[in-house]
Amino acid sequence: GASGGSIGTDGTFVAPISPGTYTITATSSLDPVKPAVATVDVRDFDAADAFTSASNPNGAWSYGWTGSLGSGFTPFVNHGPRTDGLDDWDSWPTASILHNATLKNITVSGTNVVLVPNQLSMHPGSGGQYSVLRWTAPEAGSMDVRASFMGLDPAPTTTDVHVLLNGVSKFDGTVNAYHAGQSFQGVLDVQAGDTVDVAVGFGNGTYYSDTTGVQFRINKVTPALSVSPSSVLLAPGSSKTFTASALGLSDSNVTWLVEEGSFGGTISPDGTYTAPDLPGVYHVVATSTANPSISIKATVVVASTSAALRPEMKTFGLPVLFSPTPFEHSVIVLARR
């Protein structure tokens, strides 16, 4: 639909504003029962998609190295043409970052390392320098940060890998196997100008055979609230405390109200709801104080214990049998002559 972008009659797809995975379907006018389907990933920032050896920094991306984890960042300055056809930034033997911008597999010159199309690799320096791929936040917000690391050298790769926010580690791991590794996914709150780095060090103390494949993607999180519990069954006059949490907002502070007004019960500033005496269905609404246009509601069902019984379990003065399903009886009428 419209929320998934648009596509022209010539097949030109225009991505939507919101990141995600979308499906494009092509249907033959001659044989409409056999459509073809393509999947499109829309991302705010993707290090591999954005890589270029034409400039450093490159928009939100920078390529460089640090002498130790989280220390001062030095941009790479070399990006000369390579005989193997890969793009790169490096200050070799300090460290390097390579990218395969072609549509075929490429073997890194002088190694057994193969980069598939659109793959990034990072290599630490001979003196223990960290290879660093840096993203600088263009604006404030909550970011869904995803980074994965994989050994690309059959030897195998032996590196230490990290994700840092403003030089402070948010993830630390190791890569010690061929075509295996570790990954990170988390939401990081940033201000404009903050930096998120992926860093690769030489792990076991030697930089030989340490080529590490890297994926690094960042999407801005859509601001939203969640409330717990999202629904609850209460007896008349009883209480329940609701809590709210925020994603993509500067804080989790909310204001509370009952949608039906005092008729539907009361709720205190700390989220404690007290049900009315009258059974019914009511709604508790939490509204963000950071962004009052964002709110969420929880459903409250107020019912007495007897009203909550199933019909077939009710008892009356005379024995009465209730059935949960419709039934029929034959009736015989006798007439007196």
C-alpha cells in the first residue's frame, strides 16, 4: 500500500519514509496467476550501501583508526586504486577498511579472503591499532543500532570487536572462527554530533589473518509508548497500577486519564487505577509529556464475580439447564375430543 512506498509503470520504486522490509510484486498481463516478488530493505543508514572511497568523512560516515579502544580517532588518508578491484580506506600498516562495490566475489590481493558483493571488511593494524568505522548522528533521537562481525580469513580470523557510543563500549566480543562471529542489536539514545563506532582489534596479539566482515546499520526509531498491562479484568472498586515505557522519546514520563471520565473510574498520577462500582469496559490512556501527540490506551473490564460466571453455571430458585449451543426439542400436542 501507500505506506510501503510507490512504484511507477516503468518499475521505478520510491522508498517510503519508514525503514523496514517491503515487498514488490510484478504481475504479467498475459499470465496474471504467476507473479514475481522482490523484497526491498529500506534503512536510514547502512555502512556498506553508503561506502565510498571518494571522501572521508562521507556524510554521516567516517573511516579511520584509534591507538586504543575509545581513544582519539584518526581518519584514514589513503584510498589508492587496488589491483584486486576493491575500494578501500587505510593508513597501512595502521589499519584498513575494504568494500566490494562490484556484483561478483573478489579475493583480497595476496590472501585467501573473499569478499562477496557489497561486503565490508575491517582489519586492525600491526601495532595494535583498532580499525574504526564511525557514524556521527546528524540529529537527536533513539537509534536502532545493529552490527555483526564475521571471520573472513580461513586461518582463522582472531579479533576483538566492539560497538561504542562516544568512546564508551556498549558491546564487546570476539571473533575466532571462519565465517562465524558475533552481533549486537540495541537502541541507543543520541544527540546531534554523538558518535557510534564499530571497532576491530587484533584479538590474540597479532594482526595476521585478521580480516573481519562487518555489517553496520542504523535506523531511527519511531517514537512510541507502551503500557503494562495492556488489558486487565477487575472487580468493582478494586485497583491496579499501570506503568508506561517509551521508545524514541526523551523520557518515559506520562499523564494518565480515564477515557470515559469519572464514570469509568479514577487514576492517580502514578498510574494507580481504581475501578468504578458499575461493571463495564473502560480505557486508561497514557500520554507522553515529551511529545503529547503520542498516547496509548489499556483496556479495563470491570465485572463482578457472579457476572463473570458462564451462563450454564448460573443457579436460580428452580433447576434450569443452560446450553452453550442452540438446541431443538420435539413437542407433541394432545387434543381432547
